[in-house]
Amino acid sequence: QVQLVESGGGLVQAGGSLRLSCVASVRVITRTMGWYRQADGKQRELVAHIDAGGSTNYADSVKGRFTISRENAKTTVYLQMNSLKAEDTAVYYCNIEIWPSGKAYWGQGTQVTVSS
């Protein structure tokens, strides 16, 4: 069983930065790693995604402000968030899909609150 532990969330003023980390409890080979977020009263949405080859994909709302990266040797994924806005406030979840099964795992979520 793979457990994902997220850290790095918190309260920050608009325009500030945070760096989220997500570490797997065991080392696994991953197909994809990603970050999602869910704001109050809204559906969970994809924020950023990185595949095994390093190709990335971002939600339009975060392009140019957020950067996703990964360390395969540590089964760790990061999300650097700059120029934060109030609308970025949400619970952020990491997600991985392991190889070869494609089974997906989720973290418990970390709260990011941006004050305006």
C-alpha cells in the first residue's frame, strides 16, 4: 500500500509563494504525478501534471505562476506556487499513477489559503 504525505501548505498573502511537497511512503515507479485542488463548494480540478518523461501540463489559471517538478529516486513531486491569488485558495491533493498497473493513489490534502 502506497501512502502519500503532503506538506508545505499554509496561509500566505496575495502575491506570495508556497512550495508543496508530496512524498510516497515506498519507492515506486510512477507513470504520472500531479496536483489537484478543491475549493469550497467546487469540484476537484487538475492544477498540474507531469509524466514519466518530464512533460508537464498546467491548468490555464496557473500557467506562468506554478511549476511542477519531480524526483523519481525519492518518488516525490513538488509544486512551486508563485504570485498566489485569493482564488488559489483550496485544499491541494497530490496524485500518482504507478507503473505498470496504473493504479492511482491520493494524498490526504494540504490547505492553501491566500489572503487578499
